[in-house]
Amino acid sequence: MHTYMLFIFAFVCSFSLTTSLILSPCAKWNTTGIVIAGTGERGNKSDQLTDPRSIFFLKQTQTLYVADAGNNRIQKFSIDSPSKIGVTVISNVQYVTDIYVDYENNKPAIYLSLGGEQRVRKWIEGESDSVPVGGPCPFCEGVWVDKEKNVYMSSASRHCVYKWSPETNIPIVVAGKEDYSGSSSNNLNSPEGVYVDNIRNAIYVADYANNRVQKWFIGASNGTTIAGLSSGEAGSDKESLKRPTSVWVDDETQVIYIADSQNQRIQRWLYNSSIGETIAGGLGTGDKLTQFDQPDDIAFDNDGNLYVCDRINERVMMFSIIDNQSCFPSSTNRLNSLSFIIFITTVFTFFYP
Ligand SMILES: *[C@@H]1O[C@H](CO)[C@@H](O)[C@H](O)[C@H]1NC(C)=O
Ligand SMILES: *[C@@H]1O[C@H](CO)[C@@H](O)[C@H](O)[C@H]1NC(C)=O
Ligand SMILES: *[C@@H]1O[C@H](CO)[C@@H](O)[C@H](O)[C@H]1NC(C)=O
Ligand SMILES: *[C@@H]1O[C@H](CO)[C@@H](O)[C@H](O)[C@H]1NC(C)=O
Ligand SMILES: *[C@@H]1O[C@H](CO)[C@@H](O)[C@H](O)[C@H]1NC(C)=O
């Protein structure tokens, strides 16, 4: 009986630890990027982008999806055979502000927040029909899907994040207060990107006009500032952010990565830290391979390479991971030590029940 339960525990642990990409909090990236998509000039040819707003990396197929908002289409790029020629997977969608790609029955399920329609829609890749998801989402700027297929969407003009469950078909407010903007802990101001931590049931929100990132536990009436100043003040120093648009979290280490769009940089904030550090950009506005012009969204591939949607430069950049070394070379890897403890406990229970 004991042994059986421990096996279940071991299974649950190893499963939950692999749901998001794990990176060492001390990982380093080459700060000189490579252009992965776009020519730098606006256009609708297959190698061009116009006003790209969002990117998503689908791990199962090693594919990078780009919301080519100005061309009203979704382009995809294969990372296995890098080529700057994009393949259109969805066209005639009115102004896509954010994209999330889920994997359902071995097929990509694409969720888009649509500026034109002011709602979220879902497509199964390869099928032409889409289905509306959730209720109205005015100035919808962020979409995320959790393990139970609940869909989260942020409405910049209603200053809140909705959670829609496919079982109840009812959207509920899970962050911010609907139709109230402000910088107190129970408010948001023009929320954009959303990230959901499935392990802790927490939502991370790029609180755009408050120049901060808020963390809300599901069901909580208030959020906590985990990056930027809680007062909502903008700045360009290590403590501050200016118009954050997107957030990505390492579920294991709780390190957060932020597209700090008006500071032209990508910031990493370690867990519980009061300052961030720049991992890409931060060298002024420009189109050099070390610069951005409104980095709007970020993504990571299976190897930990960083992708940045460089909006005004009409391109997507890739920054190779050059070092994923542990911060303390002598310390044991947490994942390995956990597996080791489970193994020892299981063996003991087996031999000495
Ligand atoms: C980076 O290193 C951590 C250990 O610190 C490891 O768990 C993780 O799998 C590595 N990630 C990648 C993408 O190699
Ligand atoms: C970083 O990338 C640039 C451009 O691709 C390359 O020339 C350089 O060698 C890379 N640096 C490291 C440390 O990998
Ligand atoms: C692409 O752009 C050209 C020039 O602006 C335009 O004439 C053409 O209709 C566009 N094609 C599509 C498919 O939108
Ligand atoms: C939530 O925020 C409001 C406004 O700042 C404050 O009055 C209230 O005490 C907070 N509630 C909790 C539980 O922290
Ligand atoms: C993180 O910070 C909070 C408040 O500052 C503190 O209560 C908590 O113990 C800290 N957690 C860790 C793991 O350092």
C-alpha cells in the first residue's frame, strides 16, 4: 500500500516538473541575435512580416508560430530546417494580438486573441473553421491555456483577466477588477501578456500601463508585484520596467522573463528578487543584431534558445543559449536530488514495509 502510493507520488512529481522548460537561473545567451523571420521591411511575401505582435514555440513539432498582425495571418517556421520562408497556417484574421498553441490529439490547436473581433478564437491546424472561445474580450491583448484547457484572456480596456472553462462555458474574472483601472494591488491597468503556472495555480500578468508584473493566485482578490515597482511608476533602472508586454515563467525555478518593451530589453527576474537583469537588448532603440524596437513577445525552444518578437523592426530574433550551467557548481541538481530521495524511500518501503 505504502509503496503503491509512493509510486504515484513519484509519478506526479516527475510529471509536474516537466510541464515547462527548465533553465538554470544563471543561464546565459549570446547577446548578438540571428534573424529567424522577417526581412526588416514591411511586406506580405512569404519571408516578410508586418507588425508581428506575438510568437509561440510548439515543443512537440519544433515549430515557431508568428502572429503576423499587419498581414492578418499566422505564419509558421520550422526550427529543424531553418529557412526564413514562412508557411501561412491561418489567413484573413483581423489583427491578431497574441497566440497560444496547444497540442490536442496530435494536432496543434491554435488560440488567437483578435483585436478586430474583440474575442478569442480557436483553430485546429489544417481545418478552416474556427470556434469562438469565452465571452467578449475588448482590446484583447493576451491568451493562455492551462492543462485543463481553461483559457485565460486579458482585456486591456476592461483592465482584467478572464478565465473561461470549457466545462462551465462561463468566463470569470481572475485578475484585476472589471472596468476599474488603478495601481493598487486589486487593480490592473491595461493588462497584456498572461502566463499560467499549473503547479501553483498562479497567473502572471504583464500589467502594461502599471509598468509591473503581477502574480495572482486563482481565487485571490489581490495580486502581488513580482517585477517592476508596485507603485506603477515606469523607469529604466534594474528595479523598474517600462510597458511590459509579455511574461514567461520557469515553473520549476519561478524565474521570470519579461519583454520590457519600451526599455528595448528582455529582463530576467530571479525568484523573490527586487531587481532584474538584462539578458538581451538594453542598448537603445535600433535594428542592430543586439538591439530591438519594441520587443513585444518572447518564447523558448526545447534547447533553451530565446526568441524575441521585434515588432517595429518587422522581424523575429533568436538568441542562442551559450551556457545553462548551475549557479553553484558544487550544489546538487534539485531534480536529481528529488528523484534520489524518492528512489531511496521507495526501496526502503519495499524492503522494510
Ligand atoms: C538547464 O539546466 C538545468 C539544471 O540546472 C536542467 O534541469 C535543464 O534541463 C537544463 N535545460 C536545458 C534546456 O538544457
Ligand atoms: C554570438 O553570435 C555571433 C553571431 O552569430 C557569433 O559571431 C559569436 O561567435 C557568438 N558568440 C558566442 C560566445 O557564441
Ligand atoms: C500583398 O501586398 C501587395 C502590395 O501591397 C498587394 O497588392 C497584394 O494584394 C497583397 N496580397 C495579399 C494576399 O494581401
Ligand atoms: C486588496 O487591495 C485593497 C486595495 O489596495 C486593500 O484595501 C485590501 O486590504 C487588499 N486585500 C488584501 C486581502 O490584501
Ligand atoms: C520570498 O519573500 C517573501 C516576502 O518577502 C518571504 O516571506 C519568503 O520567505 C521569501 N521566500 C523565499 C523562498 O525566499
